[in-house]
Amino acid sequence: MKSKTLALTGVALSLLVSPVAAQTAPAAASAAAPVSQLVRSVDIPYQQFTLANGLRVIVHTDRKAPVVAVSVWYDVGSKHEPAGKTGFAHLFEHLMFNGSENAPGEFFEPLKNVGATDYNGTTSYDRTNYFETVPTAALDRALFLESDRMGYLLGAITQAKLDEQRGVVQNEKRQGDNQPYGLLRYKLPGGLFPVGHPYNHTTIGSMADLDAASLDDVKNWFRDNYAPNNAVLVLAGDVDLATARTKVQKYFGAIPRGRASVKRPAPIAALPAPVNETMRDRVAAPLVTRSWSVPGLNDDDAAALEVAGGVLGGLSSSRLDNALVRQDKLAVQVSAGNRAFAEVGAFSVTAVARPGVDQALLERRLDAVVADFVRTGPTADEVNRYVTGVVANRVAGLESVGGFGGKAVALAEGALYSNDPGFYKKRLQALGRQTPETVRAAMNRWLTRPVYAFAIVPGAREAYQDAAAPAAKPVAKAPDTPFQGTRGPLPAVGDVAGLSFPAVRRARLKNGIEVVYAQRTAVPITQAVLSFDAGVAADVPGKLGTQALTLAVMDEGTTTLDSIRLAEAKERLGADIGAGASNDRTTLSLEVPSANLQPALDLFADVARNPAFAEAEVQRVKQQQLAGIAQELTSPQGLAGRVLPPLIHGPASPYAKAQGGGDPRAVAALTRADLVAFRDAWLRPDKAKLFVTSDRPLEEVLPALDRRFGDWRATGTAGSKNFAAGQPSAPKIVLIDRPDSPQSLILAALPTPLKGTDDLLAVQTANDALGGSFLSRINTDLRETRGWSYGARGSFAQAEYAAPYVVSAPVQADKTGPSIASLKVDVAEFVTTKPLTQVEFDRAITGAVRSLSGNFETSGAVLGAMQSNDLYKRPDDYYARITQRYRAMTRDQLDGAIRRVIVPDRLVWVVVGDAKVVRPQLDSLGLPVEVIPAAAVAGGATPPARTAAAN
């Protein structure tokens, strides 16, 4: 699958997907395991039963860790919402976290106290779900909570809670609207499906409908939809059928059956004629889409259309990538895919124009490629490459029992959408049966009908309906009257098993490269990271963006494989090879089914050791990077992320080089020689370590690595970094003027005397109460108490030689100044008059200890911990011993640790928002205010600004 694209920042492109193509001789195809073998490795054994009240329960036993995933899926989503009540399903998802009759208060409190991980809720067109992974000893409490919000919620829903969560949801909506291309999410469903169709409106709903929601409305919504016979409960992990049956009956059995879900007609929509619409927005480049309404996931054509989308625009070697990005150089990003919902689907193609390219030319060429593909279909090799990637991703996902995509999700989706928990297997088998003929036939049935074409082009943002909606209703200040529950206290939590962190072994290749290895046998997957002592801090002064371009070009061809052949070779193996950088390290990474490890290592070593840096690829990828930079400069996060690092670290610090995709002027001037020079100085064996997790033993993995990397020798002079002390900015507010922003993004940072190699456990644990969790003071204040934000947080931004404290808070535009004032109070009080409380201390320690097994359930988490331990000079058994360290902590110790490093009056603030709305709110905050136009934010330093003294 594609692993490197120009991100459509913050856009909920829920109707778009991705690519594949070119027919060259298969490299390493003979060594790849057949798809059928990979499919056989995907297996989630389950048992099920149904309570008398209709609750369907599915149980999967997995004893690899002492945790259980609890996942409740309700057959209610936005498709069930009638006119005038859009957004109700999602609003209720929020309300059901706000406490029930027998568990008053935020559900996040008891979940955190038991050490839950992956706990959240989501809403889609087709369903609402709630999920958490808990220690086995906390299963009773999790089932009590889930049953209480299913059967005992109405008494706990109050006007105050409704107003509070209405504000939160509306700020979630503003946050999405505030992104480049953010309004696309409204246009696609509205353009594909007629008014009144269940899939015509977005899940987030309209501001007007949310404002109009009354207490009676939402209570009736609950009565109509949240009943046991309208739900599926999945328990996956350290639990068996007998235990599950007893516990589920105990907690859910008394809940009465309710009204069955009413399914509204949702036919596949057919446009009578092609539709072509355009809107203007503050974006960097035109984005064009083509979409069709198609059958849903239970239709026989769903698998064929998925393959069609993958081959057309879902893989690195897609038809669209090869034609529009590599060959014609008309686009900097393309994608295509089929989004199959429960009843209908949406097949979409999208392209972002390369700067300077005529939009009409791009559209003509896009239409021609699509038409040719529909007519001729894919090759057998293309079909195989796409399906191999899908199965490899599914195999990797099976390591997690819950969360957003683990085994519980696969079983619940199948049960709710297809009346078959094992549908995931049938889907993979159906994909494996696809041929060029079946894919071409499905495309001709559905993609030859009239198309919905839509484009977003640069310009002032056009008015849209929700922009003029009234502000959210004020959060009620009167305290709610507690509802007296009848089920007794929450169940006690038994003894939680301690973390069993895998043994970490170290070895060396013949040339001295150190290998840090841990065996993980839950899934047949190998992950490897080749880590170089480089990172953002190694970027070239005066040429910021050199590292980013070097990494982007490295896997666009080697001395033996051009970019297309390399992409195809990875796809045949189901291998994901990518590159990335943190402040301190630059990495090349590999994830592959272990059955294909040997040929995948050949490719991995080829990318690391023999990048071609072909001139044509350098020029093409450079244009993509420049387009990405232009897009960053239209994004709130991209703008703030460029301005803050020089302010907090000082402009001379290596960490001040964190400037997104780099300085556009410098990137435009980069040559192949610049990239080769960076690679030779930094991406070399004497700066490298290999980190590996695999089901294969070290005795097998080490020789395989030695054969590919053991004879690699460094030449020339290695690069070096200078971390002489920087000079942070004096406290002030920098306002980046981004007109038409319905929200403001607030970032604040203060320098600390800490380095990442210091022992930060005490301050990080104390910060759980200030900004580090959902229940933190910062988030509770701005989100739950005031309703001004969808979410706010603070954390120590740990790097090897620095650890500033950084606060992030997207807030509604008219509350920007008050939000800063409130954040200042929150931080100051925490280290002065309102220190860490015993309740906050107990919650932080208990949650941290009990969540350890869940936090390290997957190989990816273990691999990340191994790298962090190495970077921060911690022992390999750091996490194996961390429980004892937590239990030895005291409240006074944590309070004293964080008081010593946080000095509130040293905060520097960066705000991205509409200056005409925001600037008047800042003048009373007692800090100098500088205003920078968004168009001026680029390059390696903050540009000149207009400064005004504080009032």
C-alpha cells in the first residue's frame, strides 16, 4: 500500500481511498509466499451466544497478555438520523461517556483507574461503538460500565451535560472545517446521494440541528436505539466462553429488550447525468475528485471494486501514480478506492494538482486514465500485489485484541454488518478469488454511469451554511442533581498481573552495527528499524528540507530497480518500507510477513545502501515536497509547527530546524549532489543501529541481517551536531493571521532545564494531572467545563538534549483570548496554589501500573520502547522494572519535581487564527503581541512581524 503521500492535512476524506500499476518483470516474485498462504494465517477463532434480551455476544480467547478487549457495537449511526436531527448519533456517543445512573461522572475516570488502554468511542454512517482494553482483573468493572450506559443512562442525562457535549461536538466540527480541504467532507455525500437518502449527510451533522437538540430529543433518541437487541458485544483476549457467559449474564441480563433498529431504504443512487461542481477555499493547489455510488460491502461486486480502487490508485505503483505523478508530472498526489458501507458504497478518485499545472489538463488526463482502466482492467500481477498488501496488513492488525482495528473489531463488524463474525475471512477469500476479468466486469457495471465530479480550488473561502450558525449554547453552570442508582458500587478490581516485557538481546554485525532484538510470536510479522544518529537536528543549515527530500527520494529507485519496479517488488511481498525522522534520529523501517522476510531484506538493504537518486526522480519528488510545504502553510498545525521551534529552543539550536518540509527557497535549489552529500554524512553504518521485533529467533534473523548489512563500510567524513545552549524567546504571543478560521489553534511552550536523557518519569507522571490525560486539568477546563475545545493537552516534548513543556489547544475563535487566560491560570495554579492532589496522584500511579500490559500488547509498541530506551540512555529492562518505580513514588516527590521545572511566566504563545477576530481578545493578556500573515511563514526563521506592546 502507499506509505508515502502528500497528506491532505486534517481532511476527513472518508469517501476516498488509494493506488497500483505498470507491467514490468516481477523482481523477487518467485520468492514471495502465495496469497493463499497468507490468507490461511489470518484466523480469529470465536464462540458466541445470545442473551434472552437479544444481546449477541462473541468471544475470542487470546492468552498472550493478561488483557481483555471489550467492544460494544450499536446498530445506530448517522444513516438512522431523520431530517432535522443530523449529528444525533455522534452527539449521543459523547453523552454516553458523561456518566450513567450507577456510575456518575466521566467514564474516563473509572476506565483510567483500572488501567484501560485503547478506550474510546466512534460513530459512523452505520454504527456507534464503545471499546476499551482492560486488565483481566478489571473485566467485571468494564462490563458493569458498558451495561450501565446501555440500560441505566436516562436518569443521568441532564441539560447541563447536553449543553456541555453539544459545545464539544461543535468544536470538533469546527476543527475539521478549519483544515485545508476540510469542507470536502460535506460535498461528497451530498453530491452522491439525494436529499433524504440515509447516506446524504455527514456523521458530524449540522450546527443548526445540534443547536436545536432538546433534552427530550436526545432522551427519545436513546430510548429508540440503545437496547441489547440492537447491539453486539465482543470480548477478545484473556477470557473464555464460560467466564464470558457468566459475567455478561450478570451485568446485561436484566436490561429489557427495546425497539429493533429501523432500517431506512438506502438504494444505490444513480445520477441522471454527470454533475460537475467547484468551490473555492484557502488551499494551496486544486484538488479534483470523481465519485460514483456503488454497492455495499455484502454485494458480490464489493471485493472486485476494492481491487479496482487499489490497482487504480491505492498502491505506490498505481496506474494513476505512474501516469499522473511519475510520467506526466501533472499531480503531486493521487488516490482511488472503494469505501464499502453496510448498504451502499462510494468509489472515488482524487488528484491534487502540481503547482503551475492547468486544472483542466489534469482533469482531462485523469479522466482518460480512469476510462482506459475501466475498459481494459488490471493485470493478474496488479491484482495479486494489491491483495497481498491487504492480507499483510490484516495479519499485522491481528496482534491487537481491541482498539480501532484489532480482532474484536473484525468480529464485531462482521456480526453487525453481515450477520457473520467470520466475514473478515470471507472478505479476504473473496479478494483472493478476483481476476482481471471479474474486476473489469464490476467496473463496467458501476463506473460507466454518470459521475459526480467536484473540485476545490484556491481562493477566498466561500460561505457555507455552518459558518454562520449561532455560537454553541453556554454550558449550564448550575450543578446537576446526582441520580441515585440502584445497582450498587462499581465492582472491585482484582490483582492486576504485572507487565511481562520481552527480553531484549543485543548483538553486532561483522562491521560493528549493533542489533537490538526482541522476539514476539503473536503474529508472523517482522518489523525492523535502521536508526541513524541524525534526525531533524542534522538538517543542513541554510538548506532546511535537505533531509526530508533525501529520505523521500531514497525509496524512489535504487541502482538496480527504478521507482516503479521497486514499488512493485515491495507490493508482491506485502512489505512496507518507509523513512522518517524525529528530532534526533533518522530511520528506515521495514514491516513484512515473516514468510517473505528474506527477499524483503534484500529490498530493504538495497534502499538503504544503493539509492540511485536519479535526477528525474529528484526533480519530481522535489516538486512534491514544495507542494507539501505550500499545503503546510495553509494548515493551522503546519503554520504553528514552523513558528514555535525557533521560539522555544532559540533560532541557533539544532532543534529549531523543525520547519515542516523545509525552507521552500532552499528546497527549490537543492541538487542531487546535496542529497548524496547528506546521505554520505549521516545515513552511514557508523551512525546506525538495527532494532528488530520478529516471531523468528535472533539466531535466524542475525545472519540474515549480516548478509545484507555486515559488509557495509563508511567512507568520508561523518556529520556532527552541536547542541550548544540556545536562547529561547522572551514571553510573548505570536499571532499568525489565517483569515476565515472558525477555530484558533493555540500552542504554548516553556523551556525547562531538562534533557531527554534525564530521568523524566516523575515529571511525566505528575503531568498526567496537568495536561497528560483526558482527565487532566487543561482538558477538563477547556473541553468539559467550558466547552470551548474538542480537546487540549500538555506534555514534555522529549528530545535527547531538550524537554520543553508544550501545550496544544484548538479553540473556537471567539474564545481564543479567554482560553489563553484560562490556560495560564491552569498551569500557574498547578505549581503554586493548587498542587497535585492525592486523588490525582493515586489516579496517575494506578492507571500507569495497570495499563502497562495493554500499552505493550503489540510488537510496534515494544519496538518503539526499545528505540526510546536506547536514545534516552535507559537500560533495556527499563519497562520490566518500571512498576516498582511507580509504586515507590510519593505525591510530594511528583509535586516537587514538576514545580522545579515549570515556570509559568516563561510561556511563549503561538496562535493561528483570524486576526480580525482574535487580535482584540489578546490585548488584555499582559503580553506583547506580534502579528504575522500566514503567507509570510516559511523558511528557517520567523519572518519580520508587526509588534504591539501589551495593554
